[in-house]
Amino acid sequence: MARTEHLIAATPEAVFGVLSDGWTYSDWVVGTAHIRDVDAGWPTPGSRIHHKAGPWPLSLHESTVSLLCEPPTRLVMRPRLWPFGEATVHITLSESGEHTQVVIEEQFTGGPLLALRNGVNDMILGRRNSESLRRLCDIVERSARPRIENDGS
């Protein structure tokens, strides 16, 4: 299982707010190219984010389903990328002073990619998830900054 951690200068509620907005999924999840639709109620269990993954013109239409949602501390999802397979992703948030410790644990759970469950694969997923967490951090911290109003002068 690939495990990746990152500190974000925000509350768990602020981080979970971004995770709860399915339309931001392609902004922070590396490999997701475009959000096609988000089920009402995302991220309640059973709801889905419908997305494209991979580069055009080879992108695949797939979805990610929420398996468990415990705001503001835990989200478990199952992204699909068939014909390659699917994974289970656990995201855990915990308060750490004025920051939030975010942990992503990901493992292939079905399809041909299941055969690749090894240390090399975990390293590749870990690097991908490190970049995803950097992107998530940018989104959360940018949204927490006060906006400067332009008075038109």
C-alpha cells in the first residue's frame, strides 16, 4: 500500500470542504483530466464523480465512488480506470496545531493492475499522491487567503 502524508495550513473542515466539492477533483488528483458530472450529495457513500482520466485522445470515461464519508476526518473512495483496474483510496485528516495532517493510503484492488502490487508500484503511487497533496494544499490554502477587492482604480 502506498502511504503519503502532507501538512496543510488550514483546518480539517477547510480541507474536507475541498474534498467534498467533486468539481475540484481534477484540480488536485493527478491523472484526472476533466470532470464530466458529480452526483448530488457527493461525497455521501454510493455517490460518484464522473471523470475523464489520461491524456487526450486516449482518455477514458470513468468514475470514482465514495465508499465512506466521515466529515471532517475521513473519506474512502474507489477510483476506476478500466480496462486497467481500480483502487481503494483512504484519505484521513487530523488536526496538528494550526495545520491539518493529510494522509492518503492507496492500493490497487481489482483488475490487471492488481498484479502490480509491489514496492515499485507503491513508490510510483506515492510520488503521484505527493503531487496530488501539493495541489490539494495549494487549493485549500489559496481559498483560505483573504481576497483583495479591486475598486476599479
